[in-house]
Amino acid sequence: LPKAFLMAKPVLEHIEKHNHQAYFVGGCVRDLLLNRPLGDIDIATSASPEYIQEIFPKVIPVGIEHGTVIVRYEKESYEVTTFRMDGNYSDKRHPDTVQFIDKIDKDLERRDFTINALAMNLRGDMIDLFGGKEDIQKEIIRTVGNGYERFTEDPLRIIRALRFSSQLGFTIHPETLDDIKLVRHEIKSLAMERITNEFTKLFAGTYITTGIQYVKNLEIGKFLPVFSDFPDIINLIPSTMKPLKSFGEVITLLHLLKPEVTINHWVTKWKCSNKTKFEASQLLEAYKHYTVNGLDNMLVYRLRPEFYAGFVRLVHILEDTSVSMQQMVMIENKLEIYQKSDLAINGHDLIELFPERKKGPWLNHVINQIEQEVVTGKLMNNKNVIKDWVKWNPPAID
Ligand code: ATP
Ligand code: MG
């Protein structure tokens, strides 16, 4: 067993010791069979959330009413969910009622796809009620039960089907495809954040071109903000498309492919976080700078290091030229300064140089010029050298 499973074993053992059933369940079992790096370990149990809280010292009650708690064990977090059946989904978000049960079969029945409806206990016994193992082998995504009903219950499962095709490279079963076509318009009723969350994973998938192909063929764009107003966007995605690691990268790419749609528009319509918005603005600025000047000191200076990799990915998709992470880091290491406050001169020094002047916009203006000269390597970051430079290049009066 992979390390993550071994680390989680004591949690299941502890539940069993208290005479309750415990299983690894969902994505982690699927990824184990696929020999794929796994996200997180989810555990299903017959014990009630309250009982789990009693028998483990560190439990975070994240969703008690749905039967989910997080057990902290040896610095790791495990989502432990009580076996349950779901009631109606009248708000298309959460089941109206959940009913805790003491056997796992009905719990597996509520899960979206056969490949996600597997459970395994400590002894390696696999519970596979819907042919999930076989579908993994055949690389097929297929709903558990009647697809039309399952997608109507929660239309997010449609987006999830596309997301799994992009992550795993699997084919969507023809019947499931037909059911998607019957329900796809219901995507409009979903909370945008849920869609954005799945799309972020879709665009990060190893088999992104497979995922995009499904989005195109199933005309999912018709039911999504922005894509529905600009139906050509999805076709503009180049065949050189590669996985993108964040939604900030995604909307930067989509904006570059369709400049009429601004980053702000994407952010608003897709309810993105401020973090995503900031990332996209950083990436866009860097990309534009790159197309004019190439990779230079100023680009690296302005771009936050956490976005270097995303910038490299965008260039890789959009340009014939390429940029490597090593190049970026090499330039970063040679920068004279990393921020304005690293300059060897400040506002006070400048006022001293021009005692006859009042404070005003000219000050910022000179500092920006000095910053530019220092970053581009034309001026040494040394107080006297900068002072000399300022004397020879006296700032314009406001
Ligand atoms: P990842 O590796 O990305 O975490 P995952 O399969 O674990 O993939 P999650 O979104 O973490 O996916 O969900 C965990 C499990 O819960 C799924 O494997 C599936 O069994 C079930 N599940 C999640 N969302 C739904 C849904 N909308 N409808 C039905 N079952 C769902
Ligand atoms: Mg998961």
C-alpha cells in the first residue's frame, strides 16, 4: 500500500476497535487501483459523527449534519463520513435530508460514478457493487444507476464527468453521454462556485485535450457564463493546450485567446476569488511584457515568484518560443532589488537633494525612474551613485 494509506490505517483500526465498520472510499480507492498519486483519503464508517468525535481526540466538525467530520491524526487530516442515503436535491446543491445508515451499500449507491463508488477495508477487501473495477480497467466513466436521474439530482455530476475524463483520460460511456445531453441545460441552475471548482480541476487534468473535446462535443459552453455569449472561445483553445494549474492561469489564457472578454469579466461571471483575479492580472502583465520585450529583468522583477511556473506554462501553450523555470530563477537571483524599499535611496534623500522643492508627484516619478534603471541594470543600487544620477537627470518640476 502507498504511504498515505499506511498512515491512515490506524484511524480505520481505531474505528474497528470500537466495533464499527470503516472503509477507504471514493477517489482514493480509484487512484490506488490506477496507481495514480492520490488527493486525499476519505473514510466511510457506520459510526455516527458524534461517536467519531468521542473516540478521536482531534476532530473538526466540518459538516456534522451531512455526517462529515475531519479526524486529525499524526498531522494529517481525514474526512470521515458516516454511511448515508441522500434525500431530494431540490436546491441542486445539497440533499434536502440525509439519513444515516449502518451498511455501506446504499452509501455507495449515492456516489456519482462507478469508478468513484468503490470501498476497501483494512484487509484489502474491495466492495464493488457497480462494476467500478472493470470500468477502471476499461477506462470508462459511467454513472451509478440511471444517468438521467443522477444528473437531474445534481447536474454538477455532468461537469464532474468531464473533469474525470480530463484527469484520467477515460471515455464517457455512450449511455452516460446520452444522459448528459438530456440534462446539460440544468447546469445553469448550479452555484457558480461549484462549477468553477470542477473546471479548475478539468483544466489541470493530464488529459486536458480529451476534457476540452467533451466540452466541445457536448456543447456544454451553451450553459456556462461567458462561453454562452462567445461560443467560439472553446474552439480557440489551441491543439497545443497543456494542463494549467490554477483558474488564474485559465482565465488569462482565455482572455488572451479572446481579448474582448476582459479578466474582470471572467472574474465576475465565474465568481472568482480576489486571489485568482490578482494572479490573472500578474500573468497578463508578464505575458504582454514578454511579447514586446522578451524575458528580461523587469518581467521577472514585476512577477511574483509563485506565478513563474504559470507564466512558463502560458508561454509554452501560446508561443513558439519557450521560457524555462531555470531561466526565470537565474534572472531573479541576479536582480539588484526585489522591491522599491530595497533601493539605496528614499524620498527623504531626494528632498535633501532638492531642498527648494515641495513634496509632490515628482518624488514618486523619480523613484520609479530610479527603480527602472536599477532593475534593468543600468544603475548601481548605491546611494552616491544614484544621487549622482539624479543630479545629472534632474526630475521635471510638477
Ligand atoms: P479527487 O481526487 O479530485 O479528490 P474524488 O473522486 O475524491 O477526486 P471528490 O470531489 O473529492 O472526488 O469527492 C469524493 C467522493 O465523493 C467521490 O469519489 C464520489 O464518490 C463522491 N462525490 C463527490 N461529489 C459527488 C457528487 N456531486 N455526487 C455524487 N457523489 C459525489
Ligand atoms: Mg477527494
